[in-house]
Amino acid sequence: MGDLAVGARSGHEGPEERPERPDEAAAPAAEEHAGTGSDSPAQGAQESGGQGGDPKKQRSFWKELPLLIGIALVLALLIKTFLVQAFSIPSDSMQNTLQQGDRVLVDKLTPWFGSKPSRGEVVVFHDPDNWLAGEPTSTPNALQTALSWIGLMPSAEEKDLIKRVIGVAGDTIECKNTGPLLVNGKPLNEPYVYPGNTPCSVDDQGGQFKVTVPPGKIWVMGDHRQNSLDSRYHQQDKYRGFVPVGNVVGRAIVIAWPPTRWDTLPIPDTFDQGLNTVAPSALGLIGAVPLVMWRRRRLTARLTEGNPRVSGSGTAG
């Protein structure tokens, strides 16, 4: 302030000479680095913010919540359709592997890649030919219908069943007396069968049978053998008790609820004992080998008889 007052009284017309402050010396450099888009910070803020110069306000959480819910529902629907789906166990036919009220997660992805059901898998499938006739059905309310549509609850209208695959295309399955169950002539050791049950039932409705699974079909049975209306008891329907592979929704892979029942559902070691039958093509190949060898010997003998210069060892004389 003192320097400025003295300069005014002296009448000095030239530019005022005073010490240059560090912040003033740095100002031109700062303006040079700021670019030519704006002449001042206020102008730059106005250009970046639009006509009004006010920055955009962040959208409220409550305004974004419907969008988040919509995305979650779409993802849940896609997961239900292509990946996994939850199903409820309504009966005791799969005890003790599954209990009534269990919730299982079913793998729906692998069938999309052409995977076929294998022996020992626990599978969910659509009712082939009115297997659930006479079974009680519940009427879901609006909330249950909505939750089942997105896969958070099982649908009461799809008429699905859950059983264990015992035989696939080409297998011959046989029950004699109380068991054991035979697959391709080999007895099964079935530790998953409900305690106190016999592998086969002695009754006239289907407990005694011998069937061969046709192409594109599977044969299923419940683990609670004396409390399961499975393939054995539907041999008079249009599929003769077999389940079309196209009806299979997927394989049950885990018990997800209740938490105290959480467990995986692997294929039992029972089905790793070499139950496969010899393929017809392999049988044909085995049968053709002696015929080819016999024909080769006949041809060699004829050549030897017709050309005395050719010996049996194949060397020239």
C-alpha cells in the first residue's frame, strides 16, 4: 500500500515498477497450459456445463431403483431359462436322497449343448403321459405366480417329476422277485435305495419286468422303491413307461434349501462298474475278423496252386 501511494503523488507517467510476486510470475504459464478453449475459469465452467453453467446432478437412488429391479428380473429370467432353475420336492418318492420340501437346483445348460442323461443322474422331466393324474395340485396366488415365472419359486403348472435314471438307450433292465435290479445282466449295488425297501417290488402292477430302452428314451425309478410310481407302473401308456429325452428339463445338481440339508447330488459309484453293452458295430467287427482271415487264406492257396514259382513264404524261387 505504501509503494502505491508514493507513486501517485510523484506524477510518474510510466508503468509502475514494483517487485514481481511469485504467483504473478506463474500465472502466464498456468494460462498457457490451460489451453485456448476458455479465457477464464468461469468461462470454462460455463462452456463445459452448457448454457446454464450448472453441473448435472447425480440421479437419485430411488429413481434408479426401478431400473435395477428390472435388470435383476431380466437376469433371473435368463438364468432360469438357460442356466439353472429351482424345483421343490413335493413327495417322498426319492427318499432318502431327497426329502419332501427340499429345494434343488437343476442344471439346464448342458442339455443345450447336446448332453444326454446318464445312468445314475437325478433328473427333472416333464410329465410324459399324465403320470401325475389324480395327484393333488395347489392353486398359486399372484405373488407365487410371478416368482415362479422368474424362477425364484417352482411352477405348479408345469407338471414336472424327479427320478433317478436307471437305463439309457440300448440298456436291458430286469427285476426278478425282490432284486437285485439287473442292468445288462449285471446286478446293481444300490446304497441310495430307501432303508427297508427292496430294489424290486413283488406285485402285478409292474414290479416284475424286463425291458430294453429304445433310442431317444430313458428308464427312471425313484429311490423309495415301494413308494414311487415311476417307469415300472406306466408301461401301458403311449411311451410304455419310458421317458423321452426331450422331456428332460435337466439334472438336479445340488440341494439348496433348507440350509441344514445342503448337499450335492453326484452320480453314485454303482454306475461306474462297466454296465455298457457291446455295440452292434463292435459285434459285427468281431464276427467279421474270422471271415476275413479265412478268405485271405483261400486266396493265398489259390495263388500258390496257380503259380508254382510263388512259394508259401512269398519269396521268388
